[in-house]
Amino acid sequence: MRRKKGNGIKIAAFLLVSIFTMGVMGKEVKGSSLSLIPSNGHIVAIDPGHQSKGMYEQEPIGPGSSVKKAKVASGTRGIATGKPEYELTLEVAKKLRDELIQRGYGVVMIRETHEVALSNKDRAEIANASNAEIFIRLHGNGSEDTSQSGVLTLGPTKLSPYIPALYEESSRLCTNLGTQLSLATGAKNRGIWETDTMSGINWSLKPVSIVEMGFMTNPLEDSLMASEEYQKKMATGLANGVDAYFAMTP
């Protein structure tokens, strides 16, 4: 773990908050970026999964694909807390943003409010157009089996028809994020699910990982993830995973 920087970095970062409008496939997509010249030379894009309203029009799951799926779903909801997934992901994303800034990173936030209209493809393309080196997508998991629990990361397969060149780095990112999140929280590490079915992975031009932080359909895990204390642990663990990833990057 890197030694934390002083509050001056954090204050400076917030003074440099900027709103940008970025052209994505011929349309304007509004996103928000926390601008900061990173003292450690690294920039991270964070996507808090989902939003207040789903977008159920279809879009290709990857470049050149004939397979389509909904642009973005509304997400799941906590079985014990009733908290929507889009609220949980933004709460943790903001804590992760702050922790990374304290450690000297620059951070690009894909969204900072719930009232956005960003498809999974849009989100990847915002990250692609930024100077971020890695793309972290935060989600809450769900299952019909309420006993299921733990951390799961998702990345592309080795034979991905979309981003095969990003397999090794994405796998390393998934491994480090999952391992460190599990260590920080005590949650079970369920490993990596390699899949080519996720639009937000397939459209990425950066090493990418979806992090399913825990099961919102598990009453205990749902309650834990809704708490400030546990969210801080998750943010610390994810930041430790980012540190570990860059420590291993040539």
C-alpha cells in the first residue's frame, strides 16, 4: 500500500472538478471528470454501474457484433436494505475516488449523479477517450439463492473476438482487485469470470474489470455493503488492488 498523501492533494483535486461533454458515435454524452495531475503518474477510470432509469433499447455487445442486448439495465436492489444498485455503486465509487486521490492517482468518474443516460457502450467510450490507463466498473451481484456471497470479478476471455490483446492485463487487474477487496473486507473471493458477453468490457480499449462487490440478494452482505464502515473497507481494498496492479505493470 502506498503512503497516503496530505489533504492538500484532495482539496486541490476538488477545486479542479470539471464537467466535460464528449462526442460518442455522433451524439453528445455528458460525463464528469475529477481532473488532477497525478503525482504518481497514473490515471484510473471508475464506472459506478447502472443509473436511476434503465435504457432498454438494444445495442451491439461489441465492435462488429450482430448480438445485441439492452443498453443498460436498472440493476438489482438490496434484499434487506432496499437500496438500489445504482446508489450503492456510486457511494463506493466516490469513496474509491477519494482514496485513490489521496494516494496520488488521477481519477475519471464516468458518472457522479444518478440522473444520467449512459449505455454500457457509452461508458466504455468515455473511458476510452480519457487518459485513464485502466477501467474499473463497480456493480452489486444478485442471485435467486440468497445464501450466495462474496466478491467476483469479470474480464474478457483469452480468445475474445473484441479485445484479445487486453486479456493479460485485464486478467491481472481482475486478480488484484478481487484479491485485495476480499482481504480488506473478509468476503469470500469467488475468483474471475472470463466472459465475452459484457458490453462494457467488449467496447473497452483499456484493461478492464467488472467488480461484483458482493451479493445484494444476501441479507447480511447487503446490510454490510450499505454501511459506511464496510464501504470504506471496500474502497481501501479496491485501491490496494490498483496499487498492486501498477506495481506489477512493466
